[in-house]
Amino acid sequence: MKEPIIQSVLCLSPAGFHRMVYYEWGEPDNPRLLLCVHGLTRTGRDFDRLAQALADGYRVVCPDVVGRGRSDWLRDARHYALTQYAQDMTALIARLGVEKVDWLGTSMGGMIGMYLAAQEGTPIRRLILNDIGGVIPAAALQRIGEYVGKEISFATREEAEAYLRGICASFGRLDAEQWRHLTHHSLRHDADGRLRFCYDPAIAAPYRSMAQGEGGFQDIVLWPLYDSVRCPTLVIRGAQSDLLLPEIAREMQSRGPHAEVVEVPDVGHAPMFMTEAQIAIVREWLSRPC
């Protein structure tokens, strides 16, 4: 597999500047730009196969959201929030020198895309929401909350992969090489020589603050954002997903941007676009006239 060009952009939080790394595929002067943004604890390298497959027609950019991958960790964990992520992505779009972008966001990346697409004068031309919708159920939030930020380390990559396969089994039927790829780009070496996941454990605190109420985890309602989106929208749902429920996906077809919905069989949360069939969903939709 080819390797992407690795670059970074300087972004600002209330606590100071931080560096956000991004991976770029395709021709740098191609005006057709697709931004792919990952989920809560993942990295931009999740999209390597999709990006390489689309690079013949698109300039594809896949950032590591701040606090993840190779990007800096924030000095103040309270700023791990949707508004900060949106500001960082705005800085990235400015750096890329384009007026309009197409956006594919998985889970948290879809939330960021929805937030930006809902704004007046948005640069988002088309929006793909991967397994994220108008309501995020409490049960799914609790499931994710059981492992996010957990202090865990591994002696070997094999140990780490076995753990990742467990918590991410809902990614579906990935082959051995695909799991190795995801594992490799999920890890960092700590000072003690052990392997840990390459995200700031402090992201767990604002996550729980957003998702928990007095009685525990509560549904997160995103309908006000979704209903403000006006650009063409595709919703991709894992058929076994506990985060985007089928009734929510159906409702997304009849309100807001009246999204088209495609369901991916044998996958939960979330499709990873590592198979030809899943890549074809994205390629076909983006190939339509806008």
C-alpha cells in the first residue's frame, strides 16, 4: 500500500496553540476535496484504503483529531469538545486553500461534520454521515464509556490486537491484514516501553460529562443540528449498529436534508470502508452530480 503525505496545521484553543496532523492522498491541486474524519478514539489512518481507492478522482485529507494519533494533546482536557474540533477543522480547510469540501465523518467525525454543515455559509458541499444520526442512544454511549480512557497497556502488538478485536468486534468481518493495519496505527510506545493506545485518556472526562446525567448515561439529541443541514446527505448505517438505530435512520430520510440511507450488512458500529463493497457505496454517491 502507498503511504500518504503527512502534514500538520497549527490550531488554537483557549489554552494555547496545538498541532493537528493530517494525511493527504491524491493530487494536491485537485479542486475536488474529500475530508474524512474518524471516530472518538480512532485516527485518520482508518481511512487509508478508502483514500487510496478514491485518490484517482479526489484529493483526500484525513486528519488526526486533536488528542488522537500523531496530533498534540490539549493542555486543558475541558476543550475536547465539538466546538474546538470544529474550529480546528475550519483551520484545516483554510490551510487546504479550497472553498468547498465533501465530508465523510464516522461517529464523532460525523458529529463534527453535522455541526459545520448546519452553519450559515458552510464550506461543506456534500455530507456523508457514517453510523451517526439525530439521536445517540444511552446504551451505546455507556458501552463506549466502559473502555474509553481506560488505562491499559500491552507488552506486544499481538496482545493489543486481541484487545482491539474485542472492543471493536462491531467493525465486522475484517481480515487479518486489516486488523493489523488498524492495530498498528492505534498504538504508541510509552516511556516504559509498553504499548498504549495513541489517544489522550483525558478525552474520557468531557465525553462522560456530555453523555451522563443524574441517572447515568442519557440519549444525546442531535436533531437541532441535523435539521439545519441543507446540503445533500448520505447516511451509512451498520445493520447491527447500536449507535444509529433503524428508526432514527428512517426518520433522517424525512426531515432535515432528507438523507439517503444505505445499510451495510454484517456490521455494527461502524463500517470501516476497508472492503470493496463499502468503498463502492462512497464512490458511487460522490460520483453523482451535485
